[in-house]
Amino acid sequence: MELNQRYESGAVVPDATAGTEEWPRHRELYLQARTRPGAKLPHAWLVGSDGIRVSTLDVVGKGQMTLLTGLAGQAWKRAAQKLDLPFLRTVVVGEPGTIDPYGYWHRVREIDEAGAILVRPDGYVAWRQSAAVWDDAEALHQLEDALTAVLGRPVSTQSGKQTDTPEYSTQAVPITVPMAMPADRDDTEHATGGAR
């Protein structure tokens, strides 16, 4: 029942080609794994670079947005590289580390091999392009539009160039925490007669 939850919000871009979702089996008893925006990304076993199986649920998240595509989705990979956003990672199913030798992902992905799925850090699908996109400029335009809609703000400047300081980051930032010095504490105790 929890996995059949569907989000409808500004952080989800509906797939206009998908139509209304139908539930042929009881929604509270049977999982309907879908890649439509608003749904939890379906689990499928892949093979990692160490030869051990890895779930699609484990290759997304980790505090970042994830762009999922297939080996034919090189335009998407280049678009993400061009944007060079610190909070966006690209996973190409079929490359070493995410191989789909048994076709588990192929059966549940619901998109073309050259399509793309944008997954939020919480594992929910934020956007998808079901049809193949081969043109780099088209992939870049669609990915920018999707990220802008999901995040509620532009991901690049009007000129198309990145600013020096990224607007979003999941990188660790060092901070300095002030600490009381033992000498300060001793002075306070003497001034108050040792009582606090």
C-alpha cells in the first residue's frame, strides 16, 4: 500500500503521454511498480562492477537527484555533463556497475532505451521522457526544463553558462564551532566564588 503511493506536487512533472493510471488489481494489496512521475522508482536487480547484484533503489538517492537512462541515452549523459550540477548524478543502465543482463530493468522501466528518468533523492520519480531523444540540444533543453520545474528555480543563467557558485550543493562545507576555553571558565568561577 505504501509503495503504491503517488505524489502530485510542484516537485513532480506529470508525463502528459501517460494518461490516467489504471489499477487492474486491488491497490492496497498488490504492488503496481511504475516509473511514471510521482511513483516510487521500481526495484530491479542489476549487476554491479564487483559482479554482485545491486538494486536500482541502491543506485539512486544518496542525497542527490539521479538521471537514469540506457546505453542508447548518450545524449542525456552529455546533457548532464554539460550542466555539471553538483546535486545531479547520471546512471547509465548497461555501463559497468549497472548492467542489466537478465532484463529486469528492461521489463519495468516503461521508457525507451534512449529515454530518461529523473529520480528525486527520496527515490520518487520526478520526471521522465518516455520516447527516445538522440539530439544533444534537445536532451539538454528537456533536462534543464525538468530540473527548473522540479526545483522551482532555474538551474543555469540566461546566457546558458554556469555561475561560479552553484545554487545548490550537497557537498560538505567545513564550519568552525566556537568553544569555551578552560581559562574563561576558571575566571567565571573565581568571580562568582566558585558557585554557579
